[in-house]
Amino acid sequence: MNFLTTTDTSSQIYLDAIEIRKIVFIEEQQVDESLEIDDLEDKTLHIVGYKDKSPVCTARLLKKEDGSVKIQRVAVLAAYRKQGLGKLLLEQIEKIAKEQLNASRLVLDSQDHAISFYEKIGYSVEGDGFLDADIPHHFMQKAI
């Protein structure tokens, strides 16, 4: 697995990220495109995982004012799920957050069906659930 990052919204890495997100969120989960592609695109670090040179997973990172890093738009293409790629992606995110972004805490809004995945890699649920794009979510965090 090879991971590449970019902040350039005209780069091929970003375009690969958007393609994965369109397939997973807009097509599979029926999230409105206006909610998925937002005004933070040029303010975030986009990461794409490539397997055999094909883009298969993605996420974006937003450095927060409190020094934490918010993980957003985590997606793995359906054909590549249940292969440990999500875990590899999150390990890479943690490394980037520590080494490049000087973060000591990662935060995210997890879709409820993914909570157990995040708990297995050290995240904990905080607070009550909420809806985002009509999908149940919970806030989660992890000290790094």
C-alpha cells in the first residue's frame, strides 16, 4: 500500500480522493454532493491509499485551532473492504498527524456502523449521537 498526500485541489491525488468519495458517499450512501464536496476542500490535507497503483481508500485531515486534527471523509472502495486497508489508512493518518501536523489528539465524527472499527484502534466515543447527512454519527477521539 502506498499513501500519497496533497493540499492541491487540482492534483491527481485530490481527483482520486474525490472519485473514491463520490463512489462511497454520493453513490453508495446517497449523500447529497453539495454536502460531500464542501468549502473545506482547499483547507484540508487529502490522503489517498494506492494498491497496485489504483486508488482504493481516502481521508482528509483538518488541523483545528486547538491543535487537534479532525479526520474526515474516510472511505474505502467496496471491493477493498475487510482487507485491513482502513486500519492501514488510520495508522498513516496518525503518523502524519504526529510528524507533520504536531497533533496530540485525533477527532472524528464516525458513522455509527463504523464505531467498533474505530474503537478497536483506540478511539473512544464522546457524547450523544447526532445525524449528519441523515446518517447516525458519534463524535470520537484518540490521544496520540
